[in-house]
Amino acid sequence: MTDIIGVGLDLVDVNRFARTLERRPSLAQRLFTEEERSTKRPERLAVRFAAKEAVMKALGSGIGSMAFRDIEVVLLPSGAPTVVLHGRAAEIAASRGVRSWQISLSHTDATAGAVVIAQS
């Protein structure tokens, strides 16, 4: 039986996020891995950003406790999203006993949202 360690939810305004990336092009490199940046669609980047923030919330960590690039949102062969952690994010998850993740992503042209459950 798995226990829920934490739940995270985040919403992002797609247009505002896209404008921020346009004003600060180097921000995408700070936030996303090369694979994540392969999409140019703002709603797909916004939903990945929402997922990264939701992961931080599920871990009980705030912004600054880990790099955004330490949290990578990848698609499984089935097309389902999952989370792969690196560096400090992986260390924090291990220290809290996280062994698996459930993740749900959704977006419209205007809003992107993510729900993440950290499980033991």
C-alpha cells in the first residue's frame, strides 16, 4: 500500500507566462531542460511550469529550495506525463520517502494547471 506524502496544485495564466518568456528569453533556459524546451507552444511550457511548482508544494518545499530544472516533466511512451527529479529535488524527495508520483496536466489557451501527488 502506498501512502500520500504530499499533494500540490498550481495554475498558470498562459498569456502572462508567454509574455514573461518573451521579455526574458533566458528565463526558459533557467526553468526548463533542453527536452522540455523542444516545444514552442506557450501553453505546454506553462503547464510544465505549473507541474514544477506543484511538485515543490507536494514536497513541502518553497521556491528556492531547488532549481526548476531539477524537476523535469517528461512523457511516457503512452503519452502520460510523469516527473523525473534531479539534483536537490531528488535529494529532498528521497529524504521525505517519495517513491512515486501521480501527475495530471491540463491547459486551455488561457490557463494551465497541474495536480501532483507524491507517494511513498
